[in-house]
Amino acid sequence: MQNSLLSRYSGAVPRYTSYPTAPHFHEGVNTEVYAGWLRSISSGQRISLYLHIPYCDRLCWFCACHTKHTLKYEPISIYLESLKKEIAAVGDLVSRGAKVTAVHFGGGSPTMLRPDDLIGLMASLREAFHFADEVEISVEMDPNDLDEPRYDALAAIGMTRASLGVQDFHPDVQRAINRIQTFDHTKSVVDAVRARGVHSVNCDMLYGLPHQTEETLAETVRDILSLAPDRIALFGYAHVPWMKKHQTMIKEEVLPGVEERFVQMNLAARMLMDAGYEAIGIDHFALPTDSMAIAQREGRLRRNFQGYTVDAAEALIGLGASSIGQLPQGYVQNMPATGEYQRMADNGGLAAVRGVAVTDDDRMRRRVIEEIMCRFELSFVGLRAEFGPAVDAIVSEARIFAQSNQDDICRLDGDRFVITDIGRPFARTIAAVFDSYLSNGKGRHSIAV
Ligand SMILES: C[S@@+](CC[C@H](N)C(=O)[O-])C[C@H]1O[C@@H](n2cnc3c(N)ncnc32)[C@H](O)[C@@H]1O
Ligand code: SF4
């Protein structure tokens, strides 16, 4: 039964961190369009900022992030100068009445920044934008990068949430993904950020990695649990060597197959829930006291480019090479190539090169997909209150899918479309039923499980 479900529902589909998804972005959304969108952010609206630092001092072979390996610091210094120009230009266009409520430093490895640069970057943000009194400041950390001055700089910029890449602790797995990181060192990083007042620690871990077995994964889960992180992201390794050449260093014959991946995912999820973590959406776990678990219970969980989030800002502004923003009018992406990004930022400030304006149908389908990914159900009454008679199309698509489905992955329950416990691991595949762009064949995705 399980194998036939896997063969039917673990095909390649988007991760739905946006809708329409990135392959449907086009060049029509350029710096001029973006400037208009930024100008229309009004006073009183909340803004969330995402800053991308596309550099790492190690290259992990599994990595699918947009990053470059560098052992020299000079390229980073040059990049930061351009980034500051973009920050100033974006800040000039946005109303001073709009308030920044969240800042996320992502990458790559923002922890590669020198302490003074980290503090200088935060100062540029505070100069360009108006900050709310309480701001969530989160940083993606490579535990490998950290030292005392960096911890102090992270505390000085007001970091409230630390997200550590762990992946797996087993030496065979670490060798196969070119990422050596001991448990003791990782623990020292968790202790150090907590000692500096960080209230929330997240650990990223992966299943489906080379040489991973149920035993090695269980050991990693036990180790991670001993760190008592507030949140854990449990991602399936996305093997996309056609996009990321360095992943060819990972031999496919040592990768767990789709059935083994499914067993691994369930094993890790069960261990985390038995230890008191609440399952959040398809790939997150949080202690009941964590804001993400609270948001899920209160129906406030959202999904954006960073995955699951509690961020309720009306506008997410992406800064830096390749970063993606989500504004009320649509999505916008900056130039991914670092050199070209720098030229654009140095010459005019903005570096938007593609995006998509969302239509009313996109907004409705985006909500449908977000409900499926975050809450595993649709309320047709709720959707109708928001989108009116257009929801009839969704009801009919849901009915056709539920009635033709023999596997009990979803069902119609009065005025609701509900994903069953059997169907939850396949939420991406079920969400894809409502994706009206998928049939045009753009984009190639990782497997859904
Ligand atoms: C920017 S990285 C983490 C921060 C930091 N650079 C580090 O490695 O510790 C963000 C996360 O994306 C996840 N990730 C990267 N490549 C992935 C892939 N191919 N499949 C699934 N998750 C991946 C990893 O769990 C990683 O921790
Ligand atoms: S996993 Fe982190 S440190 Fe490793 S290459 Fe990717 S972004 Fe860099």
C-alpha cells in the first residue's frame, strides 16, 4: 500500500514557497515596476526584510542554496558595499511610516561576515528604514564560522532567533556531503547564543542523505534533541545535480531510495513528536512554547520564501543577489549573478530582474495552496468570504480530485476539503492539483517526499 502511494504521489512538484512559483517569473517585472511597488507600501504597513549573503567558506556538496565558495574576504567586502547601496535606494522609496518588524539574514552564510561588517550592515538598515520597537532578527548560522567576536556582534545587532545548519552528525554521512561538524562544537554554538539572550534556536536537519540509515538518523535525532532546540526543520535532501553541479560529487548509488526516504522521514518525525515537539506543516517541528507552534494553534502559520513562518508583514523585501521579495502586487527577484547584481546596485540601487504580478486567480490559488501546506484543509465558506463566487472553480477541482482518489489521501467533509493523515506527507502533490501553471511544464523540481 505504502509503496503504491509513494509511486503515485512522490513525483517532482514545487515546494510552494510562492504561487506562482519562481519558474513563472518573467522580465516584465523590472526595476521600474519594482520602484512603483515599493512606493506604494503605505504608512502603517509592516515590512519584513530578507538579506542574502551569497558566500560560504566551505562548500557542502549537498547544498542547493545560492552561494559561492570563497576563502578570501575581499569579494564579501565589495559585495557589502553594493548591498548597502541597494538598501539605501530601497529605503528611499519606502514610506518612513512603514515599520520593519522582522529582519532575516540568510545565505549562504551570513556568519562569515566580520563583526564590524555585521554591525555596519544593521546600521545601514536602521538608517534606511523605520524599525518597530520589537523586531525579530534571525540569522542563518554555519556553526563552523563562529567565534567570540562574532557572537558578540550578533548580540549587538539584536539577534533574537538563531538558525543552525546541522544536517547530520554521523561521520560517514558528513564525509559524503563534505561537511564536517562535530556534536560538541554544535553544542558550544547553541550554548553561546543562548548565553547571549537568544530566545529561540532552530536546527536544520536532513534525511535522504548519502549513507544515512535509520540507525544513523535516529542517532542524529537523539543528539539534536539533547540540544533542546525550540524548532527543528526536517528537510528531505533535494538532489538536483542539473541545477547544482557540485551535487554530482554525491554518488547516486549511496543515496537512500524513495521508500527509504519515506521511512526515514517518518522515523525522525515520530521521534521528535514523542519528545514533545508539535509537527508544523510538512517539515517543521516546534516546542509547544515556540511562537511557530503557537501560531499554528491560532491559525496564523504562513508560508513564504523562507518556508514556514509566523511573519505577518504586508511586504517582504528581498535585498542582495538572488533574493526574492513578496509585495502586495506580486513577486520580484534580484539579479542572481553576484557581479551583475553589484553593477546594478552600484549604478542605480535597485537590482530587480524578474518577477510576476499576481492576478485575482493567483491570489485565490495562493491562499488555497497555503491552506493545504499550513493547515491541511480548505474551508470553502472561509474561501468564499475572501474570494467570492470564483471559489466555485476550486470547489469543483477539489470535488473531482477527492472523488476520483481511491487512496484516502483527502476527502470532502461537508463544506471542507480535508487532507487525511495518510495524505499529509503528500501535501505538495495535493497542492499541485490547484496550481494552474503546472501544466505548462516550466521548471524542474525535486521529488515531493
Ligand atoms: C543557508 S543554509 C544554512 C546556513 C549555513 N550556511 C549552514 O550551512 O549551516 C540553509 C539550509 O538549507 C538546507 N538545504 C541546503 N541544501 C539543501 C538540499 N539540497 N536539500 C534540502 N535542504 C537543503 C540545509 O538544511 C541548510 O541548513
Ligand atoms: S550548507 Fe550552508 S555552509 Fe554549506 S554550502 Fe550551503 S550555505 Fe554554505
